[in-house]
Amino acid sequence: MAEKKTAFQAEVEKVLRALRKEIYSGLRLPRERLVESDLALSFSVSRMVIRQALATLKTEGLVEIAPYKGASVAPISIKSIRENYQILSVLEGFATGLAAAGLRPEDLDNLKNIVKQQRALDPGDVKEWQRLNQDFHRTIEKACGNRRLGELIRRYAYFTTYWFLALSAPGRIAVNVKEHEAVVKALEKKDAEKARALVERHIMGAGEHLMEHLKLTMPMGILQ
């Protein structure tokens, strides 16, 4: 039986979720200082909770902590983004290959419905696109039958789920819809190898597009 979380652990996780979202969404910009006392007041928690959350975010590469200067949001690392997309593409590709054999008819119908909704979206409706995109990939992930694999996918998919990076890649939505359609067709034919390869290319293509856009649009000092 899993141990019950302490109140301290629950508060740390609450702050972690909030700060990750603020960083990934661009609400907190790279190089922005993260003052413990201000954060403790903002989240109504102790400074010890904030200190633990910042230490965890440092291990994730989202925060830098320097002696006598304190914590700040880490610069966007092109290298880190590429590495995460590479890992995510392999994980999701493998999950898609597994799902090809076990996908239920209702799962396939759900994927088709999601793509239909995506196709009808206004290109500027990034918020709804993100929701549908998560539903699409989550449906496949659940159908793969490997819980641990799903946990790894969600870990590496954190940075792809918020608006800041999605909004940084205009014009990509139409391409993604076509690629989703191709994945659904491969799954419908139970072609595991093709579905896996399509998802790997789909994710890496989105990553490469994003990285090129960031290089062109981010101010000096924001990128590493």
C-alpha cells in the first residue's frame, strides 16, 4: 500500500504544479527571479515548502539557483528541448505500436472524433487545440497497456502541454492535424510499425519546427 502523503509533501506538489505551469506558459519568463518570501506569500505556504519546490525544479532544469543570488527561471535550452523531444518521440512511438493491436473500436472512434474536431478548429484557438491534442495522445497511451510507459511519457510531455511553447510555433496546427489523420489510418489497419514511425516523425517534426521558431524569435539571453 502506498504511503499517505504528508501535508508538507502535498504543499510541495501543489507549488510544483503551479510553478511548472507558470514557467511553461510564459507567465514567468526566463531569467526572472524567484524570491522565496514572495512565493511563500503568493502560495500561502512556508518558505521551506518553496525551497523544496525550487530544488526539485532545479533538477528538472527549469530553475537555476546561484549562491548569494537565489533562484531564477532557467533560460530556454534548445539542447534540452531537442533531447526531450527525442525521448518523447521514441516513447510515444513505442506506445503507439503497442496500442495498434489492443485499440478498441470505441478508442478508434474517439481518435477519429478528436481529429474531426481539430480539423474544424479556428487556427488561432490554441487553447482548444492543446486540449484535443492531449486527448488524442492520451487515448493512444492508455490503449498501449503499459502503465509505466505512460508515466514516462507524461513526464517528458510536460513542456509540450502549455501555451507558451505552442504559441511559439504558428502554422503547425494544420500540419499536426494531417499527421494525426495518418496515424489514425495506420491504427485502423493495425499497422503497428507504420503507426509507430508516423508518431515518431510527428513528434520530432513538431520539436524541430518549434526550435527553429524559438531561434528566430526569442530575444538574446533567453536561449541557451
